[in-house]
Amino acid sequence: MSHVFAFHGGVHPPENKRQSTRTPIRQAPLPERLVLPLSQHIGAPAEPRVQVGDRVLKGQRIAEPVGRISAALHAPTSGIVTAIGPHPIPHASGMEADCIIIDSDGDDRWIEHAGLADFRALGKAALTDYIRNSGVTGMGGAGFPTDVKLHLGDDHIVNTLIINAAECEPYITADDMLMRERASDIVAGIEIIDYLLKPSHILIGIEDNKPQAVKALEKALKGCTLNIDIRVVPTKYPSGGEKQLIKLLTDVEVPSGHIPADVGIVCQNIGTAYATARAVHQGEPLISRIVTMTGEAVAQPQNFEALIGTPYSLLLRAARVDTGSLFRLVVGGPMMGFTVDNDQIPVIKTTNCLIAASPDEMPEAPPAQECIRCGLCEQVCPAELLPQQLYWFAKGRELDKARHHNLFDCIECGACSYVCSSAIPLVQYYRNAKAEIRSDEAEQRKAEHARQRFEARQARLEAEQAEKEARRKARAEAAARNQAARKDKSVAAAPASTAVQAPAGEPDLKQLKTAASVARTKLKQAQKALKNAEDKGLDGVDALRATVQALNIKADAAQQAYDQALNAQSDASAAPDAKQLKTNAAVARTKLKQAEKALASARETGGDDIGALESRVRELELRANDAQKAYDAADAGSAGTQAPDPAKLAQLKADMDAAQAKVDKAQAALESAIASGSPAVEKMTAGVEKLRGKYLEARAAHEAACTPAAAPATSPAKLAELKADMDAAQAKVDKAQAALENAIASGSPAVEKMTAGVEKLRGKYLEARAVHEAACTPAAAPATSPAKLAELKADMDAAQAKADKAQAALDSAIASGSPAVEKMTAGVEKLRGKYLDAKTAYEAAGGTCSDVPQSDTPADADAEKPVDLKALKQQVSIMRTKLKKAEKALQDADAGERDALAHEVQDLNERLNSARAELQSAEQVRIEAAAAAGVDLKQLQIDAAMARAEVTKTERALGTADSTSATDLEQTLLQARSRADELSKTLSRFE
């Protein structure tokens, strides 16, 4: 026999085990009614998959696990589901919980079932799922789902597997009799667990009061090739505790707050190994267990194999209980069990013993006295805690101190209460303290979540306000420039005699300034009155709001008039210094980068000044843009380009702003309709798309008018700067999109606002890309070649097809009332924007939608169209997000909503599997196509990525190069781009 170590403390209560080991395990009678709680394990309750009135067969799955920590539930016999609802369950509080109630038909008919012929032929993940679907949980403790312990992940390496056969608590002999009679099945279960965990050593820990069980195990292990040792340990309570048994067998202590897997050890119960073997080899889910019926009120103490859901009353009758001498019915052992007063409570997966005690056997507890500080509780505590100190903290509600004294390391074994000279119910105090701490933590999590939502809302409101202010300033500056341009033109065309009278306009500048100040004052007063009325709920809020809007328009107009006059006067006195403006732009960009770096650092470290830094970054962005625009205008003027007609530009700008306002208003109405579930969502979506198209046309007209007829070629440094701006905008879009997807998955209420933010950032990215592409276009480009024209047409058609497909999916989602309408709407808008971009590029190259010949066999073209891998991957990602959201909604739903949500989860699961299969098939087709063409697809992807990196590297070098090396770098950049484009086109053939 190998060496056995010791653990601190422990007690030796009377065993009382021989009474129930005199007869073999007996099959309990078949109950007329079975009560099956949905929560028989640690973790989320199972979700019913049957309804009242359904006929079920023995072994049929009637409830599905929900989430990672959960377990399935199966029908223990054939019959009819008569109710699903609250019923008393085994709990110290006598609480009720949702249960599935089955009336037995007496036939006890099985579903078709068979075990696995060779479980090793099944992958570890599939075998673990098989055990999970069989509903196997821990049979000796709190019912932890077994599949979780069998699938620990790569971060846990199991060195030792411990099979807990100690069964240290008095009275209980369920595991003892199971080992005596069914040792071969237990060894078969250990082999399955060994296959999944691959431990280097297996230890079976058993107390020395079970000699017959030890002999049965030794006999069953003959011929077994596994490295298994039986360790017989001294009888002492609680040697069957997980951490105590690990200490006994290995002399390893599991650190506080950790699990055995953290030190390379996994523990499984004897009953769990037996249930695993029955599930894998016979195909029988966990529908029964061994229950010890004992106590002085029982005429024939013995062990029953009882179906899960069997009422206690049936077992009491089968054991011939004397109701006259029955004083207390205890579930579990006398140390950790609890008393119940309802014999209709059912047997569950963790029920291992029922004690029908007489008054002499378990009398009423004496009244608690004052603690005499004898210290016995500390001497017997197996977790090496200070029970007396924890008692004072729990009694005085000093919960923080109790936590710091490792309250949660208490295993609630009851050894301290057993030896307490003052009869103090110590364990009850510890349980109450733990419950209060958990409740406080839940409240703190809710409060923290509310705080984060509030801060996010405040930041969003501040950002919206800053954007509005920026747009107002941009409109004012544009109007001032237009006014100055018109004045310069009129001055240039006017006769000299008129120019002499120009100084007569000087007094008007002061008058315009006064008018602007008065308008601002009136606006502030009206805004203050509106806020006061809204806060106090006064009448006339709508009228005040209309007044504020009118005064806002007037104030803007007055300010614009003053700014125009002021700019006209300064423009007449001096021309802008292009060199100084360039310096100003560079300084503004440098400050912006420094502020962005500080903001990123603050976000990583969780600083308190994130809000102030975000405001600073937005302000510097506006300044940098203004400085760059001023330099660009001066640079264009110094190059001798002719400025466009200011009046025409102003009109086009006004048309574009009006179109943008209509889009924003329609988008806001659409989001409100989606949130309220309005049936007009589909029609409003089409309206938004139509208005967005008009806005894009107005923007294109304005940008075309702003572009000089013969602009000089853009410098390489300028190109690199525009490219950097475009990449930065793209990065912001990607980051916002990722945040939106996380918010959708978590059910955040900020999805609507975040969707609008993503669309706004995407608009900025499209503007940056248009500026970059315009700068890359030569002033007088030659006619586009037919091949290039055909390529642009193909891009436009592909974008159109994707947008149509997404629109059809959105229509179906709207019709079915799917919760994913918001995200799908944003996706349709994104695809529609890509189509309009492709169309604009095609028409700009000289093509028209009507003069391009169409295929004579469109059906064949569609049939030969390659599968879009990117779209399939996006579809799989979307389906996964939908499934997670539906599962979370199902977990939090009321009983009345669960049936519909369960069907939706099942449907989404099937659709996700179908999408995954389609993606795998498409990827296999791509691999085969590449191999047939003699292309190493993996190497091609690496070459394309390296080529793109080389382009980026050269662009950055060109942006900082001097005039001497710029020419060579430009040539290198052209070659790098050519190679990157060639590799990308080759790669796209297989995507």
C-alpha cells in the first residue's frame, strides 16, 4: 500500500453504515408520477423541450442544457407530460422551482438506444458532447456537469485523476454497495475518463471501513492496463471532501480560490464513473441513481436504485417506515444534510441518502449558548480556517472581514458545529453570510453596468453636440468664403470709381457684429426658457422649441454675415501665406496625433480623464481639418488654377446639405419605427435608401464643381498623407463595427445609437477615400480601355447583387419580426453605399448602365458565378451572433416566452450548422480549384500580404523623402502596387 498523508482537523462521528449494507441493491417500485426539477445541478436550469400533453418514452430527452454550465434532463419512464411548473424541490428552505411532471403509463417503454461500439473511434470533443447530452453530472456533491470537468482546455494539463470512493459521511452506503456489486462498470467508466483526460496516474481513494468494496475493485482491475492505484485511507470525516482527499492522497494543497485542475488534478465520484459507463456503453442517459434508505424509523434499511423524480413517500413505503416513530426526515447525511417536512419532494441526481430518524436518534438541537472560546472548532476545521472568528464576523454582518478570512473556503462540512460546546449552528451563519455577499456582489454588478451605460450615454451626447457645433462652424466658414469670393469678383469687375467708394462700407462691419451678438443673446434666452419648461413639465414646450429653432437659424445667419464681411475685409488687405498655412497644418496634425496617443494610453490604463481627452481630440480634429483646408485652398490659388464660380458652389453646397438633412431625418424616423416594431419599416427603409442616393448625387455634383478643370498633379507626399487619412478613417469604421457587433451579442440597449455612429464614420471614410482617389487621378486621364470598363462594370454588378440579396434577407426578417432587423438594415445600407460607389466609378470611367451589353444567358452566368467566401464567413458570424443573443434571451425569458424562444434557438442552430457546412464546402472547392490550377493557395496568401505590406512601407517612406530620393521611391511604389494588384487578382480567382 502506498503512503497516505493527512489533512488538518476532522472528526469521528458514529458511522451507522452497517444497517443498510445487509441486503443487495433493490430496484425501487415504478412511481405513478415523476417530478423532475429543471435544476438538478450547479449552473443554469435546463430548458424544457416538451409541452403539456406530450407522450414521452423512457430515456427521451425532455430538457436541453442552457449555456456552458448546465445539464440535460431525460424521461425516467414512459408516460404523458401533465404539467410544467413550480413544485417543491430538495432544498433546506423548502423552496419551489420549475419541474416537469410525468404521469407514468406503467409500460416503462424505452426509446431506441444503443451504446457506442468503440468510444475511442469518436473524437474527444464529440465524446464529451455525447456525455453532456446524456445528462451526466457529479453524483456525490453539488452536481457539477461532468462534461465541463472532462473538457478543461489546453490551459489545464491533468497529471493525476482521483476517483473519490471515500463516502465519509455517516449512514450513507450508496457508493459502497455500488462498488461491491458493479465494480466492473465503474472500471469501464474510469477507462472512458482516462481516454478524455490522459492523466499519468489514477488514484482511487477509499476509507478502510469498506473492505468488501476494496476487494471488488481489486478483482475488477485485474487485467486493466491503466496505471491505477487503490489507496485505502483511515476513516475520518470529511476525508471525502475534494481538497481533503487530494491532500490525503498526494500531499498537494489546492490554493484558496483555485480549483484542483489548476494544480493538475481532477476528481470524479464513483457514481459519476458508473453513470458515464452506462451512458457510453449502453446508451442509457442518467435517469436513476442509488439511494440509501436508513434510520431507526425504517424497518428494513437498504439501498434502492430509484428513478430520478421518484417521490420520497414511495421509498419510505418500500423501506417499510414506521410513521409513528418517524420524527425527522433528513435528505443527505447527518452532517451536511437538511431536514424536509414534505414527503412528495422528488429524488434528484444528487440525492444519495434519506434518513428516517426517530426522536432518540436525532433529537431537537439544544438552544445555542454564548461562545466560550474553547477553540475546538478551529482544531477540527479541515479547511484550516478560524470558525470562531468567522462566526463573529457573520453574526455582526462584517462581511468584508469574513471574506478576507477566507469564508468561501468553508466546505460547510459541519465539523465545527458537531464539536461546538455551546451548540451554536455555525454552518448556518456561514451560509447566510455567503448568501448576503453574493447578493451584494450582484447589486454591485448591476450598479456598475448602469454607471457604464450612463457614462456611455453622456459621451455620446457630448460627441453629438460637438459634431453639431463642427457642422455649424463648417457652414459658417463655407458661407464666409463664398461671400468673400463674390466680393472679390465684384471688386475686380467694378470700375475704379466704384472701388474708391469701398471704404464707405466700413461702418457696416460694426453693425453686423452688433446684430450677431444680439441674435446670440436672444437664442440663449430662448434655450434657457425651453430647458426650464422641459424640466418642470410646463405647457408650450413645442412652441418654445420652434422659437429656439427659428432663433438658431437667425443667429447663424447673422454670424455668417459678420464673418463674411470680416473675411472679405481681411482678404482684400492681404493674400494668404501658403508656407505659413502649410506650417500651421503640420503643427495641427502633430498636436492631434499627440492627443490621440494620450487618449489611447488613458483607455488602456483606465484613466479618469478619458472624457476630457476625447473632447480634446475632437477639437483638434476640427482644427487640423480647417488648417489643411486653408492650406489646400492657398496652394491651389498659388498654382494658378481658376476658382469655380462661388455662387454656383454655394448653391450646390446648399443642395448637398439639404439632402443630408433629409437623410438624417429619415434615418432617425426609421430607427424609431424599428424600435417600436412598426409595420412601415420596409417602406421607410426604401425611402431612406432613395434619399441617400439623392444625397450622394448632390455630393458628387458639389465635389465635381469644386475640382478645377486642370488641376496640377498631386505630389507624392500629399498622396501619402491622403492615404494615411483614408486608412485612419477605415480603422475607426472597423473598430466601431466590432463594438457594434459586441453590443448586439450582449443585448445592449445602445445598439441603435451605435449603428448610427458606424454609418456616420463610414460616411467619413467614403469621403476620405474619394479625396484620395481624386488626388490619384491625373488631370487629363486618357480614355478608359474596354477591358478596364468591363472590370468596373463587373464590380458594379457584383455590388448590386450583394445589395439585392441583403435587401431580400432584410425583407424576410421584417416579415418574420426578427430581432436582427436593426443590424441587417445597417448591412443593407453599407452594401448599397458600396454599390453606389462602384456605379460612380464606372460612370466616371465613361460607361453608362444602358450602353453596356448584357449576357444573353443570364441564368448560366449566375450558375457559374463563384461563391463569395467573404459573404459566407459574414453569414456564419451573423448567425453565431444571432444564436448567442437568442440563447441569452432564452435564459432570461419568462416561462410564457420560453417555448417560442426555444424554437427560435433551435432554428438558428440549424441555420448556423447549414451555413458552416456551406462555408466548409466552399473552402474545399476553393482549395481544389487552386490545386487544379497549380497554385499554392497558402503561399499565394502570404505573398499577397507581403506585397501589400511593401506598398504601405514604400508609401510611408515616400511621405518623408526629400526631392532627390522621391523619384526612385515613386518608381518602386508603382512596381510594388503592380505586384500587389496582380497577386490580389490571382487570389480573388479562388475567393
